[in-house]
Amino acid sequence: MSRNGLFFLVGALVVVAAVLGYMVYEDRKQPDGLEINVGSGGITVEEN
């Protein structure tokens, strides 16, 4: 494998790791605003 191919592979892995990290961050972030839940106990409204 040439040196340029190795640099490309490492760069691609860094980009994939950054994208996956951002996706996990967005998934775990709490939403801002008003949250309305409808369940067996009725309707609850919470402000974040």
C-alpha cells in the first residue's frame, strides 16, 4: 500500500469516528422546550 493510500485510510477513519461521535452526542442531548407525554396516568406537560 502506498503512503498516500495509508494517509487516505487514516483520514477516512478519523472522519467516520467524528461523525459517529456527533451522532451519539445528538442522540443523548436533552431537547429544549416543552415536552408533552400521554400515558396511562394521563397527560403530563414539562418545560425544559
